[in-house]
Amino acid sequence: MTTNHLIDQLIRNLTSESTHKALRFEDFIARIKPEGERIFRNIFQLFHDMIHYHIADVTDEYPGDAESIGFLQYNLDPLFIENTEKPFFADRLFSNRLVNLAKSFRMSSAPNKIYVFKGPAGSGKSTFLNNLMDKFEKYVRLDDGLMYEVVWRIPYEEGGEVGSRRLDGIDGKSFLDALGRDGKDGKAHARPEGVTFFEVPCPNHDNPFLMVPRQYRADLLRELVDDEGLKKRLFKHKQYQWVFKNEPCTICHSIFDALSERFTIKEIFAMIYARRYLFNRKQGIGVSVFNSGDDVEKQTIRTNEKIQSFLNEFFQDSNKVKYVHSSYANTNVGVRSLMDLKARNIQRFLDLHGIISDEVHKVQDIEERIRSLFIVLMNPEDFDNMGKHTGQDSHELDQALKDRLHEILVPYVLDYNTEIKIYTNTFGEQIRLRFMPHVLDNFAKTIISSRVKGESKAIEDWIEDDRAYTKYCDPDFYLLKMDLYTGVIPEWLTKEDRASLKAEVRKAVLAESEKDGHDGFSGRESLHIFNDFYTRFSKKRPITMRHLYEFFMDDHRNYSTKIPRDFLKHLTDLYDYEVLKEVKDSMYSFNEDEIRKTILNYLVAITHSVGDTFKNPYLNYEEFVVTSDFLDIVETHLMGYSASNYQRSKFREEAVAEYASVTLARELKVEGKKITETRQFQEMYAQFTKTARENVLEPYVGNSNFRCAIKEYETSDFDKYDTKIRERVKVLFETLAGKYGYSTECSKVAVLYVLDNDLHRKFK
Ligand SMILES: [Zn+2]
């Protein structure tokens, strides 16, 4: 390409990206019809839409769960990680808090509050705010982030007529006509070329629609909007009340009044333009972030000499329009935030509080009304420091400010998946390969255990009998909590406790999480600890639970004092349970068809006596001989080894009764189900399979041939074993790899670990 072509290309790209030509007022009004929903967003709805725009996906691990409380996995990577200078890691708890806050903004009118994001040092608050503001700034440049503000274009070479047309007594339709919008031929009215105008932007970033006098707005919108849904929302929903209620700012108001002494309404509206309201953090427009070290705005009153002298000259009166405003005007309908609550930001915070309480404040003698989203970052101890500044103790301060503050917690990460994401972000994805499956999770859980509070009333009230869990969980249920914080409902819960995990219990557990994450290892410390660990053990192939234990329990390192007592022991118990389950599951290769046949024969066999021969109607009338061995094997699977003869015959009697009265009489004959669709068949099938799985290891635990074959898998020595063992071992390794992500190396370690530690006995 030639240089000219390149420049053309560049210009085309830049044009499509960033041309935001101002619209004539009538064109702006015409946009309301297709885009009213966007045009009439206040900053709170914009915040909501901005957050939602950046949610990559939402995962619900338990769709259809009637007790779900909507605690979902929101992927906020596009907001906090992608294209950022420094990533912020929002865990599941924080993501839900943020999304819920945004949702609460969606349907409400401007809340009169300061949003305080509170968390300990090292929780990443400032990165959170920087990334949020950065993405906000970019968002309002997109079509999705469309916002308009008023700019006046006042022609200054023409004299202009004196006198104005009165607006009284016209409805929305004639108001549109008054604006000169002639919808019939679709042609905008002509405007003389070459007129010079002076541009006066609204320093308060007023929405151009506010220039329509209040009494005409409802009629105008009724006339304009034909989408009934939008019409209903506009007129009924709280978040749009401002469209009818709010006045333009004092400056726009006075410009309008002054112009109306010399121009017709039609002419005045021809001077009103709508331009894109673009945020610019560096210039403090739309978004601004104040650091405690930033100079206090020396001159709180802002003027613009050039604009003021034009206005004075144009109206030949220096009192008609006073172009003065405060620095708050810059972030009107935008976001104003404080990076902390120290030094000069204390005064800024108190000023914000004053503005929020009074709603209107004076700039010289003109009134300014601020409608912004105020965000403040705060450490827990900041209130005490602020007290020193104001002479109040933190309690008094809290009382005075309470009803204007809305607190959102930003604690240390409490979700181990997010904790791992922090490690991989710093050390690379390849670290995962060094660890046995589960062990990296367990490293993260150990770090998080230092951040969790011991007692949990919500769990105490919920769990029926905590003795059921001595093999899987610590007595304080840290491990259970950690799973719940990650959105996982552990499958080792008893049936009863799983059933009583109602919405209220979940809410109570999550509410309690607010107490967690305020101390323990900070984000910075945990990276340091991981580095220490990884440097020491990355040569081990692979890293196992033993290394983890050794590292955290090492007296020289002094980490163990922050970790709950015996936590690593309980963590190892749970690990044992998990690895045993995976090995068993991978060993299991019973033929499903075989089990199906067994159950179908059993269902018919129990209606006969031992020694009988029958033709099974469910199996193409195949012949079957009822033996006591057969009944014994099936019932052992269905009831367990310990069932007595009496229990067995009782079980059989009940099964026969159910088969006759429910399975045959109702499900097959009346409901027309297939035998394999009946409840009785399905329950028996599930129970049989479960038992078969549980006992799958029994024949192999004492088998030294099997143990050696595991060790020699994928070596030349492996060929010396008989086909049966080779096949079994092959299935085991392949399933462990395919289903659970074990490398061959890790599989060997895991299976030997299970065998050598007699894990099948531990969880009998
Ligand atoms: Zn204005």
C-alpha cells in the first residue's frame, strides 16, 4: 500500500471508531424512538449496563435447583483482567456482590448514597477501581455506552429577531411542529450555510432532553414513542422519573431564558445540539479518581473566560448568564471516586457527604445540583483515622454518616478457583502440570483457611449430625464453607443435609462470609508463599499432599500459626476420599447391559421360588433358573453385606408387593411405561451399580501382581502380565486421564497411594 492509502485506511478506521458529530436537536429527538432506552439512562443504569456488557458468561452449576439463590459464576474477566495494566481477581462472592449492586441500580431512581468499597490492605481495591474506571471510559465510546449531553451553538453574526413565540397551550404534536420537524417529506429544514456560531457546552453534562420544558415532555414522548413496552417503562418505572422531573442546570436555564428575549422558540431549538458525552479520566470529565496526595482543588469555582465574555457581549449584559460551576459539575451524570480515605481525601469525602445530604449546593450565588455515582475505597481502620481529623470518634462518625453510606466488601479472595487464577497469572499456566490433581486446589484452600473465621452458626444450625463428616471435613466445616463459597455443593453431604440445604441456609452461609477475608494471608503474602513453595518443590514430579504438609507445617517457616489447627490433616482426609473415589470410578467397568439383565431377572425371580425356571417377558422370553446364589448376590448389592436373613426375606416380600401393585398394575398397565422406566427398576439399578462401584477394588488390594503392573505400566516389563490384568490396568489409566486429568505419572502415584494407605478400608 502507498502511504496515501495507508493514511486513508487509518482515517477510515479512526472515523468509524470515534466520529461523534453533534446532532441537531430535532435529530436527537428522532433518536428517542429507536434508542430511548439508552438515551434516557442515568449514571446508575449506565453502570448496570456497563457491568453486564462485560460479563463474558454466567455459569449455573445446578440449573433447575429449586432452592437456588442465584449465587452464580459470573465471568468478569473482560472487565477486570483482559486489556488491563494490572488484573484484578474478583472471586465468586465479590462478583455476585457487584452484579447484585448493578441490578439494584437498574430499577431504581438515583440513590442518594456514597458507595464505599471496604477491604483490608492488599485486597486489590485500587486495582479494582482503576480497571473499573478504565472500562467505563471505554464503554461510553461504544454504541452500547451511548450518552448525550447538550451543547449550545449560538450564531453570533446575525442580529436575530427580537420577540418570541409563546409556548402556551400547545400539545406534544404541535410542539414537534414548533421545533420545525416536518416528518412528512423527511427533509430536515434548511439552515443557511456558513453561519458562524459560538459553542457553549453545558458544564453539567445535561441530557439534551431536559431542554424541553417540563410541561411538554409527557405529551412529546407519548407522541414520539410507539413501542408500548418502552412507553410503559418510561412513564411508570422509577429509573425514568428524572426524564419528567429534572430541570436543566442553572446555566442552560439562563441561556434559554436570555435567548427567548430575542429569538423564537424554533430558533432557540435550532441552537441546541446533542453531542456524545465522552468520559475522560485524565481530564476529570465523566470519571475522576482522586488520590489522597492530589492537591485540593484550589479554586473550587470554575469559570471560562472566553465563554463568559462571549455571553456578556452577546446578551449585552454580564448578569444574564453566569458561566460558573464547581469541579463536581465535571462528573455530573458520571462517576466521582476517591482512591482511599486518607490525608486530603478525608476532606473530599466530607464534602461529598455534604453534597449528598443537601442535594443542591451553591457555587457563588448560583445553584448546582449534582447527580453522580460516588465511589470511595476504604480500609477498615480509615474511620478511626478520619475521626482524628474531625474530632469525632469512629462511632459518632459512623452514626453521622451511616444512612448515606452503602458498604460493599472487598475482602481477600475466598474462592480457591480465583486464588489459583492469581498464581497462574503470575507464574504461568504450566504450574498446574507440576501438581497432582487436587493438590494445587489444596494449596489454595490452605491459604484461604487463614482468612476464614472459625465458628459458623449457619452451618451449625443446618448440619444435622456432624459426626457423619469426621472422615471428609474438619470439625469447624472450613472445607464445607470453602466449597460453598466456590458454588460447589459437596457430594459427600448426607442425603438429609443435602435435602435441608434450603435457600435460607444458603443465604445465611453467604451472609456469614462477610465476616471472612479480613485477615489471614493477604494477596501479596499468598503470592510470596506460593513462590517460596514452588521454588522448593517444582523439581518434584509430581507435587503431592506430602509436600504440602511438610511445607506448611515446617516450624522454620512460621506459616502454621495462621492456619487452623489440624487443618492439613482434615484436608488430607478429604483428599484421600477424593482420590479413592476417582481410582474406584476408573476401575469400574461393569457392563451396564449385564446389570440391566440381572435386575430384570431378579424382578421376575422374586415372584417365583428357588429352583423354578421361567421365561423372562422383558428379555425376549429367555429362560432363567432361580437359584439362592443369584438372589443372594443381587440382595447383597441392594442391601449391603450386613443384612440378616430376616431383613432379606422382608425386603423380598416388599419388593414383590411393589412389583405387583405399583410397577405392573400402575406404571406398566395404566401409565404405559417400559419396565426400565419404572421407579422400582431404576432404584434397584442405581443401588446395584453403586455397590458394584464401591467394592470394585476389593479383588485387587492384596494382589501384588496388580500393584507391580501399575508400577510398570507403559514400560516394556508391562507385557509380561496376563491379558486380564493388562486390560484392567489400561482401562484404569485411560479413565483417570480422560475423566480426571491424571498424567500417567500422576496415575501411578495416585493408585499406589490408594493401595499403600489402605484407603478403601478408611472409607468403608
Ligand atoms: Zn446545562
